[in-house]
Amino acid sequence: MDLPRPTTANATETTTTSLQTLTLVVISGSFSYQEMILKKTLYHPHPLHPLPFTFRIPDPGLQFCERSHVIDAQPPPFSSLKKAMSNPTPYPSPLKLGILPFSEGVQFLDVAPIDILGMLEKSYLAACGLPQAMVDSGLDIEYHFINEEGKGPNPMTGGFKVHVTHGISDCPPLDILLIGGPPPSYRPSPSVQQFLKEQYAHVRAFMIVCTACNPAIYSGILDHKTVTAPLALLSMLKKEAPQVKWVEKRWVRDGKVWSSGAIANGMEMMAGFMREELGHKKEIVEIVLGMSDVGVRGVDYSEGAHKEMPGMEMAND
């Protein structure tokens, strides 16, 4: 697909740009191709499943009209979005991403955030039919699935089994380590604690989802860090690990430590990571997050959200 030449429009001009079978009419604002918000249908790798979405590149001055449908360009409600506009040091290529599901009992959704990041892979962007310039701005990712023994497949909830590539004794230094939450009763062995400490010293992002805060606590990594966890467990955690600064957030970052509350908040955490740490790729990041419809909720829970969750008081007893 040929890239349209940069075009400018203002309130007194109407510019029409044809993109394949799509016509966008600019009714206000100014834009270049890299700043557009596009409404079209791309295709998932399986061509029978159309995936409609909106490219969302924040620019409050834009407004587009597609046929009779008006799309207002509004930036996502993230106070941290300003940080995403900076240019952090690029990650190496290929990016070494480690996933630690521990053992049986880890919920599959705990490690699902890697698939949001994986949508930035060049192969996926190409399968979606994006322009070559956007494909070239994607990532090359090297996945490392780890458990203590290095043996697999590693069973998870829902009948899923994860192919294991490394044990904790032969895993190479990683750029990112994402830890899925084990059952609350899980206690990490000394060798697992040592592995976490060694990887923490090397990684640029140490991600814990849901109850994965548990092994990180035992490893001492969270001491004096600001961390979140499932709301149902926060009261207990504040008593058992007072050295950690616990907060009621969907997700929170403290340095290289990224933590999420409940399971699904891991998706929002990954969106925040992509915006803050991959700001030099902000155009393609926003496109991917628009495709997945992730990253539209802020870090704060709505007033009163989950406070009346049935069983919450029992869980905190």
C-alpha cells in the first residue's frame, strides 16, 4: 500500500484522502499520515475474521468524518501519557522476554499480557496488513518460558499447557521478566528466590501480575517499593509485609518494578509499560493498543469500585 503524502487541512478546507477502499474526510484540525486516526478493517492472520478498530494517535485537534460517522480524536485518560512521549533508551533486538508461570495452578490470564506486547512483533504487524514502514517500527521478541525444573509442558488453569524453554538454572539474562501469580499458598524455594534476585539485577522491567507479588516479597525485591496487589488481599499483605508500600491501584510502577492488581489489570499494566518504555515507538504502540482495546482505563479504581465485592471481608479475615 502506498503511503499518502502528508496533507494539511484547517477549518475552512476539506481534504479527502483515499486509503484502499476507505475515504476519510478531514473536517477540522491538521494532520500528517503519522498522526491520523483511521477507521478501517484490518484482518487477523486468519482472513475470515475481520478485526475492526481505530488507530488512536492522540491529537485533540483532530476530527475526522468517515462517510456519515464522525470520530473525535481524544487522547486516552492516562496521566502518564506525557511520559510516553519521551524517548527512553530503546530495548535491544531481539528483546529477551521471560515468562515465569512457576508451576501448576497459575492462571493462564496472568501471563496473557505478553500477547499485548507480542502484537508489536513485526510478523504480527505484517499479518495485519499494515504499511511496511509501520511493520519495520515493530519489535523482534525472543520468548523464554521458564519454570524451576526446566521441564514441561507447564500446566496452567483452563487446561492450558505451556512449552518450557528454560529452567531457572540455565535461563539467560533477560530484558523483561513477567511473573504469573501462583496460588496464595505458594512459597518460593531458595533457588527461585535467588533466580528472581539475579534477574531483577539485570532486567529493565520486572513485572508481577496478581499474586506474583508473593514470591517477589519473599525474595526481598519489593522492600520499600510502591506495589499493588488484588484488592481482596491488600489488608492481609499490609500486615504480613509492612516493608512494602501497598496502594490500591489497577497497576503501579516503581522504578523497574511493575505490579498489577487483579488478573485482568495485567493487561492495563502492559499497556502502561508500552506507553512509558516504548515511547520512541508511540505511533505503532497506540495503533496496537487501539486494536486490542486495552489501556483505556486509568490506574485508579472508580470511586467505590469493588468495595462491596461479595466475599471481600471474608478474604481479609
